[in-house]
Amino acid sequence: MTTSAALLTRANDAGLGAIADKVLARERLSRDDGVTLYRSDAHHVIGELANWVRERMHGDLAYFNVNQHINYTNYCNKFCEFCSFDRLPGQDGAYMFTPEQVAQKITEQLGEPVTEVHMVAGVWPKIPYEYYLDILRAAKRARPDIHVKAFTMVELEQIQRAAKKPIADVLEDLKQAGLGSCPGGGAEIFAERVHQKGFRLKINGDEWLDLAREVHRADLHSNCTMLHGHIETIEERVDHLDRLRTLQDETGGFQTYIPLSFHPENNEWSHLPGPSALEELREIAVGRLMLDNIPHIKAYWIMLSIPIAQLALGYGADDVDGTVVEEKIYHDAGATTPQHVQREELVRWIRDAGRIPVERDTLYNVVWSADAELAPVGHAAPVNA
């Protein structure tokens, strides 16, 4: 870790001395500080500050898991301007998995040490409530020990509509069927201006936060996200981060923050350029600096590319997600990253970035670590790790 004196000198030279003072004193940054960080061109100093926080919290550890993604349907009636995944029933490429097909997807990976299935999809009002329970049960039947992370807040809003019962009762039903935690997608940008221009048929920011609050009250952890690099302003990004931070103060239920980069291919905003690599790294860093109460920051390699995710481990990120297997949403939007990597590849990428790989489960319990002091007793180190 850079010495605090050297870091403070560089921050002063970059006009970020007051922010560096707060960071080193572990004081919360203000909204104005967030705006300053976004407007500064001192990318590497911002990265150093974020890395200071990252290493104070996690040292050289970098987390990953062995997981798979199942996007169970691309039927959707929200028509978001930035989405390349959605289809209407009958359109070319439209699909909806049966519970048996969900189970088959999981069974196909029984030879891999998968600990998590990540299930998210489009929103379609004609899907019956029992379907959501059935796909959870199917996942658990196929692999009883798997952790099911499923249903964004946007999906939960539709699931509650189908159930016609209070959200607390719906969440209890889902838990009984096998739900273990919730992902963080669908938040987009909380600003109502962007909501109206880009995804007005989807729940708004207040509704997303209210549902996340209910998820946490149901004793379920979740992640949180922000979609960046489209029509949002700097001030709207800062507002989004501050509102996540405020809810985390209240509930403590967010595990990980994931900045999601807008991908412009094959959607209504294809005329927009999308964020640059430097902007993606800054987003990781500002997230780490502003979200002082959220434990983990994820560099989602499937969106960023492997080299940028490696760089992000020095810009505030401490997690790179997992092995994934068959991600559809961002690949439909033009992502060119692999759809599946082997566990040994993730370990190598993390080591090449100068960090210590730690395999985790969904709730950040250590499954295996290259640091022998963290490895669970009796868990053998994997081959080629």
C-alpha cells in the first residue's frame, strides 16, 4: 500500500487534498465530494485513493465464485431503451425455459464445483406466480446444496403482482421454495428524468429501494448496481450512490456494489458511445470511495473484459464475479467476453493482477484461498490453483 504521506502529496497536487484527508481519516465523503471525483481528470490518484480503502478493508484478497447464470426468459414488456435482450412471445429468438429446462441447465454443470446459480430474466405479466416457485424448486432438486440468487427488484414487483399478496408473504414463499439471496440489477439510475426517458415502464428508483428494503427485512442479502455511461449526469450518478448508501445505513443488507457499463449494440441507444475503459475504472473507484458501508465492490469481468477487471483490482474492486456459464443479457448487447471461464483461469487472472485469489460462496464464506490462513480446514487446494 502507498504510504499515506505520498498519497496525500499526489492528491494535493491533483486538487483532491481535502477528499484525501477525509479518506485517510475514514470520514464519509459528501455528495459534493462525489461530484468532484467525477469531474477530476486525475484518474490514477482517484484509483490510488480507492485502492487505499480497498486494501484497508480486504488487503490483497480478491474474491471469486464458481457460479452459473440462467436467464430463464427473455419475454419482457418494459421496452427499456438500453436493452438488447428483451423479446415478445413469437418474436425471433424469444424463449421461456420450463422448470425442467432450468433443472437441466443445472444438471449439466454437476461435474463442476458450482456453488451458486444466478437467475434473472425479463418481466412478463402472463407468467403465473407458481412458475417462479417451480423454477426455484427445480434448481434445488437438481442440486440441493446450490445457493439460488434470483430475481431483481423489477422481477419481484411483477412476482408480487402475480401473487396478489403482500411482498413479505411473497418473499417467505420464495425462501421456502429455495431463494437464498437477490441480485442487484434493475436499479439502472434512480433519477426520475432518466427513468422517464429510458425505462418508464419499469419501477422507479423509490420503488426499487422500497423493495430492496423489504428483501433485507426478510433476512435476505442482496447486491446493488448502477447502470452508467449513457444519458445520466454526474450529479445523477452521485445521487444514486448516496441513496444506496442511505439504505445501507438503515438495513445493512447490501453485500456488493456492481457498476454496470452500458453496452450500446442492438438497442435504442445504439447512437451513444458507451463508457471508455478509464471511465469504467473511475466508476469502480468512486463507488469504493462513496459507498463506505458496503463491504464489496465487484469488477464484473463479463462486462468489462478480463484486462480491465484485472486493472480494477487496483482501483477499488475486490471481487471479479465467477465462472458464469451462458450469460445472455450483456452478450445480446454486444459483449465480446467469453460466456464461461474455468475456475483455474480466474485464479490465474487474479494472481497475474498481483492479488490473492479467494474462492467464496454467495455470502462470502471462504471456500478456498491461496492464502493458507484463510483456507477452511480440510478443504483441499484445487488442481492447478
